[in-house]
Amino acid sequence: MEQTLLNDPYPLFVLRLDRDEMRYQSVDAICDYFRRCIEVHRCGQFIAVFDHYAHTCNLPDGQVDSEIRAAKNVLFCFGLALPSPEILGLRPRSIGVAELDRQFVISFMETPMPLANAAMEDWALGLRQESTDPLNTTSNSGFQPC
């Protein structure tokens, strides 16, 4: 897993996995996996899956990189507290799932809560075939399923 800054101010975690490394072979299956991870999490609240690819393709001036075959966002919230009204600008969370010809790209923005970052990183790494499925074990992230 690599941490990077997208357009400077946006700290992203990005994981690129070739198809032969993946536990799942479609964007929908990956989104379903993330939904299950969120739903079993004691602090997670699933909101929706947004088809970003379809939305952008349907815009009169929409542009999609020619390598992208599908792209969806899994929307959810970890909201453990509301310490200020401004924190709402950082929520809800989103995990991006993009399908390219030979690989999938998983991305999410860093949160101000390290335990949430660790949980999302565990979930993303759980997509690898050889990894332990986080839905069947206890996570090392400090965020335990119910």
C-alpha cells in the first residue's frame, strides 16, 4: 500500500492489484466485499455505492480516462464523534474502486483518525488472493467486527 498526495493537498492511499492477484474479478464484487466489511464493523455505517463511471459518461462534457473500464465509490461513515461542525466536511468516507484492463485500483483519502485508516487499509489488502480475509478474522487495526 502506498500513501501519496494527489494534487498536493489530498493524501491518498492507493493499492493497484493485477487481476491474477485478486480475490474478486469485478467492481461490483469488490464493492460488495467493502460493503460487508463496513457492515460488520462496530463503528461503520454503509451509505451507498455510487457509479462514478456511469455518471461521468452521461454528462454532456464528461471525460473518462480511456484505461478506465468501470469506477464506483463505496460511501460510508466511521463517525465515532462530532467534535465540531466543521468535521462534517471530512465525512462521509469513500473507497474508490476502478477497473482497468489488467488491474484494479483501490483508493481512499487519509482520515484524521489513524484507526480508520488502518481498518480501510486492512480491507483493501484483504482483496489479495493470498491474504487473510478480514471478514473471517479479527483485524489488527484496532477496529474489531461485532
